[in-house]
Amino acid sequence: MSATFARLSRAPAPCIRILRQNIHTTPTRAQRQPIPTTPTCPPPTCACASTPPDLAIDRTSPLLNTVAAYASQVVLCTGTSDWPSNIEQEGGATGEFVKGLKGIVGRGGEAFDPFNNVLITASDIPASQTPNTTTALLFPAFKRIPVIPHSPSSYRAFATAYLKAESLHPMHDGLSADQKAKLSRDESAARILPQAEDITTPTILICGHATRDSRCGALGPLLQHSFEKEFARRGIDAHVAQISHIGGHKFAGNVIVYLPPAWGNALSGAGIWYGRVGPESVEGLVGETVVGGRVVRDMVRGGRMAGGGDLGRGVEGMEREEKGEDGKGGLRLEPRDRR
């Protein structure tokens, strides 16, 4: 599998049809909860590093909706950023954990569900000091599960308690009760695992996978330092980490912003994926998204809203409405007031 974050399902996300009334072909603003946005990232107000000029970054292709739909992202704490091109091939604890988890929910695994896409990503967050265990962060559940033992029973419990689907796709209606149970989440399985901890501060994940792409390898450390410096300047407690491949190398730097549910702005509980992020963009992204709760339109790739909505599709729908278009790119007809 080419993607190092181990995209466990390549099946397209199921299409969600919206029931419409009258003659509208897209939901109106009153029907859809708007996503707060700002058109572009504001320029920095102080001196900062700049993006290296020799990086071949794609600055012309559309960014929006370049992120595949996903249900969960598992972030493994490895304590290093020197991963092999494919983290599954790592010879130590990281590779062992990835292989064990994929044996449950990966393609060909006993509980593989093509409609429940799980991303597995390595990070440079300090690793568990207990031998034969791994600590993992889970988004958008915003949970930290420490010292998970490397055993078949633990892999199965972790997948069942946190990764399997909470409700099955209608395409599974024809399965037997036993088959449905095997694919369904059961939070009671967590009882054999260490107690999960809530993640209550913003988490910034930056692709820094140098063995996969030199652009991410060059920008990852620069962006990590820039975000850490900006959070310190603002007095914000946040976690900033480099992670393995998440797709879209040509759009480096690639950054995911996860804001915890109780963060207190309109994007609380969301995961926002940005592309073409340079050190000069960090101050603006922190101000607009982390502090202000607004999505920067010209840098957003996609993501998940709290509750599971597709952030990219939501922004796309808003843009179409603003242009007076329906969902198929045509003009939207508005009813005439005949009073």
C-alpha cells in the first residue's frame, strides 16, 4: 500500500442525498449551518521564516476536497520523525503495532469495513517507555490511550472500542447478525485497555515525512518550530507534532488542526486540513482558525466537522450558494414573491 498513513479503505465515501423542498436544488443558508470562513490567510505582523524557494510546490491546482473522507485518525507516538517510507515496514514497535491493527480493521482483516475509513499515522510525540506497548491519539474522538500492549487481544479491543463504525452503512443491511456485530463498535471492549484520557488542547499535526517526499521533509521542522513559537507568543497551550505521510505532497506544507470539543469556538471538535502552509502563514492560521474559529478558504483541503460532516463539501456548498449556483453548477432559481 503506497500511503504510509495506511488508508484502510479505498472505497468512495457514500453519497448523502439531501431532501429538498420547493424549487431549490441546494439547501439554503437557513437550512445549512454555515461554516465560518475567511477568504485568505492574513500576512504576518512580525518577522518570520519563509518557505524555501527551491521547493516544487503545486500552487495552481485546486486544494478544496483533496482529502479522502475518513472516520478516524490514529496517531501513534513514536518519539522520532525518521520513519521508513512505509511505516508498516518499520522494524520496531511502530511497525508491529500497525501490522497488528491492520490485521483487525485493514483490508483482509477480520473486521474490515470499506465504508469506515481509518487512517494510521506515526508522530514524533514521545513514545511509551513501557516495553512492548504503544501510546496512541485518536481523532476526532480526542482521546489519548496510553501504553496499549502489543497483543492480539489489545489490537482487537482497541479497534472494537474506538475504531469500528458506530452505525453500519445501509449496504451492510443484508449481513447476518454475527457479521454486523463483528463490524460494529462496542465501547465495553475498552475495559481491558488502559484508561483513555481526554485531549483538551489544540493539536497541530504537520507532515514531516522526509523519506516519502523532500518537500514535506524540508517544511515539517520549519513549521513545527513556527507553530510552537506562535503558540508560546500567544500563551496558548497546544501540542505540535510532525507526522508521517497524509497525502498531497505537492501541496506541502500539509497541516491538520484539531480543536477539542470544549475549545469554545465555531470549529470546536473539528479537524481542518490545510495545504501550501509556509512559516509565513502560521501566525494567520493560528489567529483565524485556532483563536477565531474560521476556516481559511484559500488554504483548506478538507476535513471533518464536529459530528462527522465533511468540512470540504460544506465549504464547497457555501461557495456555490454565494455564486448563485445549484449543486450541479447551474443557476439556482429563487421563488418570486407574488404579493
